[in-house]
Amino acid sequence: MSTQAATASPDLDPAALAHRMTEAGVRALPVVDADGSLVGIVTYRDLLRVLPADKPSPGSRADEPVQSGNRSVRGRRGEGGTGATGCP
């Protein structure tokens, strides 16, 4: 028995991609065309480059800590190109 892998289509916007990654619990998605052929891959780092820093992705809560393994990050990306609160 196998499980259908989470994928993305080439026409999804960055916010929808972020939501799909969050729902699937993954940090990267293969991008497939209508025939199911692989045309690329998109990662969470790709999305960090294109999503506005002051606008959280759908379904997220910017003021709550985000758990990643055994690490926790709190807050939004700040002005001046900083990452998580207090990190350059």
C-alpha cells in the first residue's frame, strides 16, 4: 500500500505553495505538470525569498512560536533583512 505524495502544479502562487507545504508537513514539493511529469522542485527557502516578510502565509499565526524539530522560532521577519526575531 502506498500514499499519494504531495505535489504542486506550476501555476500555484507562493502563498498556496506555503499552505500546501504546511498541510503536508514537508519543506519541499516536487512540481509536476498535467501529465504528472516532474518539471522542478520548490523549497521553503525559495518561498522565503518571494513571500512578503510582513505577511504570514495562510493558516499561520505570526505571533506564535514555530516548532522545527527541537528548535522554536518566535515572531515575524523584521525590517532590514533580518530573519527570525533577533537573528540577522
